[in-house]
Amino acid sequence: MGAAAILFVASPAVAQKKVDRKLPLGMEGAIRIVNMVGTVVVHGWNKDTVMVRGTLGVGDSFFMGGGYTGVKMFVESANERDPKPARLEVWVPARVRLWVKTATASIDVSGVDGGLDLYVVSGTIDVTGNPHELNAEAIDGDIHITGSPPWVRAKSASGTIIFRGASSDAAFSTVSGAVKVDGGVFERSKIETVTGNISFSGLLDRSGSFDFDTHSGIIDIAIPDKTPASFSVVSIAGPITNNLSRNSPIPGRFGRGAELTMDASGGGAKVSVRTFKGPVTLRRTK
Amino acid sequence: MTHEVIRHLLDDYVTGELTEDARGPVADHIAACAICGAEVESLKGILARAAELPKSVEPPAEAWANIRAAIERDKQAVGADHGATRRDRWRPYALAAAIVLAAVLSSGGTALYLNSRNAGADSSRPAANSDSSGATPATLVAFTIEENTYLRNVAVLQDLLDRQESLLAPETVAQLKASLRTIDEAILEARNALARDPANKMLIEMLSGTYRQKMDLMRRTAEMTRGS
């Protein structure tokens, strides 16, 4: 939070089941929410107020404090070894900087245009809207994003990342989770997995750069016909299928794998695909 | 307030941003809790060190002159390179090889490089790729050093995660271990391939990328189990 003006007002609600609180918060203030188990649903609205409603487990406590520049709220479990689910629904000023951390609780954010930092261990992250920055991290939870954040980063290990929208700067990373991107125009993107499959269907900005890296996941890239792009596809031990043009991949070193370098429609967007042994398919958008 | 809640307030406590009514209970807890006490001392140390840093750092007066002179030296070196002796041209590689040797001897984690040398001695293997995408000695030096750094950092993070394991749900620990095993298998496969094809720059880059992913996953997990 860091703001000198922050006032912390702790108000434990012993054995309280319901939460219904409000605090003033500037339209571009900051808010931190911690709730380990249950759900956190956040809506952006055009008021300089934070409002929270929800339910807690018996014996759990809810703390909320802060000032006009920043607000924090936490759920404290009566039994930290066996926390009960808390369900929080929070309304925040739309341009706020939002930070949410949970363990197994799912996070659902909509209509927040400011920056988002969302962390879960095994819950699911759902974001709808156009935050100007979005950083979403999970260990084994899924991440679903629908919107057009100009800058987006999403990471999971075994969870799936699904992005529907557009972005000028996007990066997605998993270990075994699949990454599915389906959307509008991208200027720059980087998608990397270890064994997770990568599926990309979108429009490539002519001056953009696009990197796809995997060890053994399947890579499927679909772009509209006549997209100007320069491809560099290298596979150490996997096959490459090119359905975008007549260019054929050449065998890789030692007769294994394959390589394909080509300019489509005169070249343009730089597309780099690297895989150890995952099959790669380039095709036109259906 | 319990330990879990107070952990989230320590930064505001140290920077003096807690109001008096919250400050009292937090101070009482810190006095009784060794973990929070250590965290507060650590935060105070960071603040103290940050306060000692100069507001701005001016480059030394001779900096620009030195930079200009270095650029001129490089220009002359490039011009003279056409007439350089064979020994001069190989000097950077000899230096690189010396650094590789030092790195190899300094770590047990460089079986990769030793393997790659053995593979290079196999006459039945096709000649190493000599095109521009092939790895140079300098690339191998950089990678060997980078790999040693990764291995050290991974060991530190593993130690941290082992100590924090009880804070995670058993199913999350199992899932995390499965993910790390997946990464390790990919690293092993790529390392074996690099041993057969040591001049493959792309393999080196992929291997570096996989190491980075492993470190990133371990770091993120460690941070998840800490307070905000």
C-alpha cells in the first residue's frame, strides 16, 4: 500500500456469518484482498467506494481497513489448519489497482480497468473486461481471460490458460497445462509450455513478433489467409505440417525433426516456433 | 489478530503506517513470535540499506572519455582483424575455453559439457553444424555458467520449498512435484540431445528456457506460501 494516509481499522467480527462493509476509496486507489478458501468476486463500478458483502465460516473474522488511497481486507480463519470457505463479493472503483491472493479460493473479476495482480494456488482465475495491465498466476489452477488487456501475463503449472480477446503484449506460460488463445489482433505474444498443448488462433500485427516454445506439447497455429508473416519453425524431433503455403519443411539435423523457414504474403510479422518433439501445425483460420 | 493476519501488516508496521489501535496488538505479537520478529528485523534492514543509498549516482568524470577510447580501440581491432595472426584470432576462443574449463572444474553440474565433448569425439557422428545458428565456444561458456547458476538457485529454492511444504495442501504438493518432475524429464531429454549435438544453439536456448520455467515455478510457489 505504502501510502502514508492509510488508516488501519481492524474490526474483528467474532462468530459473524455475514459481511456487509463500505469504505471510501479513490477512483485510482489500490486494494488488496486475501481470502484463502471460498470465492472472491470483484466488480468494477463508477463510485469512489469499496463495498463488500459475503459470508464467513463460523468463528472466522473479517478485517478491512485503509484510507482513500488504499484499502486492505482479509479473512482470518478460526482454524488455520482447516479454514472454512468465505465468500466475498466486492465492488471497487473501476480504475483501481487490484491485488488478490487466495489458496484454493477462486477469483472472478469483471469490469476493472486498472491493473490486476491475481494469485491463486489451486483456485480458478476468471477475468472479464479490459484491465490496462493483468498479471494472473496459479500453481495448478486454471486461468480464463476474456477481454483486451493491452498488457497481460498469465502463468500456471498444470492449469489451463484460455484467452479470448486481443492484446498488444501477451505472454502465457504453463508446464503441462494447455494454452488456448482465440481472438483478435496481437502485436506481440510469447507462449511457452513444457508438455502442454498450444493452440493459437488470431490476427498478427504486421510488425509484431510471436514466439511459441514447447518441449513436447502440440502446437497448432491458425491465422487468416494472406497474413503477411515470416515464419521460423524448428523442431528437434517432431514433425511440422504446413497448410499455410506450398513450402515444405526440410529434414532436421541427423535426419530427425524438421525445419521450415518461409515468408507468407511477402513476409511481415515475425513468427518463431521452437519445439523439442511436439508436432507443429500451421494452418489457415477456419 | 492471529499470526496469519499480522504477517500481512508487518510492512505497514515497519514503515509506521499502522494506526495506534492496530499497532499495539501487532507489536505484542511481534514480541512473542520469533518468525514475525525476524521478518520485522529483515524489513528494517532493507529499509536501512535503502536509506543509505545515494539519491542519484553521477558517473565518474572520466567515464565518457574511457567509453570513447574503448570504442576507438574496438574500431581499430576490427580493422586490424583482417591481418591478424591465427593465434590472435583464436585468442577469444582460448579465453572462452579457459573459462569453460574453470566452470567445468568448479561444478559437478556440468556433466552436460563433458558429455558433449565425448560426443564430439565420436567420428561416426555428422560434423557439427557450422552455420550461423551453431553454438560458439562463447555460447557454451555462457550456458555453462548460466546452468551452474540455475542449479545453485534451484537448490536454494528446493530447500525453501521443503521447509514450507507443510503450508501447502497435500494435493497441491503432489501436483507441484508432478510439474517439477515433468520439467526435469524435459531438461534431461534436452541435455541428452545436447550431448549428441553440442553445437546446437537452439537446444541450448530451449534448455535455458526450461531451467527458467523451473526456477519461476519454484519461486512463485515459495512466494505463494508467504504473506502479502
